Amino acid sequence: MKRILTGLAMTLALALAGGAAAIASVADIDSDGDSLITFAEMQAAYPTVSEDLFASADTNGDAMIDEAELTAAEDAGLIKTE
Ligand SMILES: [Ca+2]
Ligand SMILES: [Ca+2]
């Protein structure tokens, strides 16, 4: 019982540390470990994200979404990662 409560407390602490708005991080979506999200990686994790949506989240136009761009897109409500 004590172990279950400790696990619950840790999960809660991690959720709070992540902040309320930024639910997913690049590491959750990035499958090849280069710390950047390609459109293919985004589609694999979130099939509802269209190419247009991906392009609007990619503010510097390098066809990759980095941590800052992902956070901005989540904050703006462009990408729903809940
Ligand atoms: Ca990647
Ligand atoms: Ca980019």
C-alpha cells in the first residue's frame, strides 16, 4: 500500500513539474533520438496532426519541430497532445 502511494505521489510530482500547458515533450514523440520531431514522427504519435498544422508549428521552417516550437504549438493550442 505504501509503495502504491509513493508511486502515485511521484506521478503527480512529475505531472506538476511538467507544467499544465506543455503535456508532451519532444522526447515523448521523437523516435530516433535526435531531439527533433519530423512530420513522420509526429504522425506516428499524433495521427490527427496534419501537414499544414505541422508547418504552422514549425516556425523556423526547417521541417523539424524542436522543443521550443512544440511548447509554443501546445501553448497556442495548435497541437493537442493530451
Ligand atoms: Ca527525431
Ligand atoms: Ca523547426
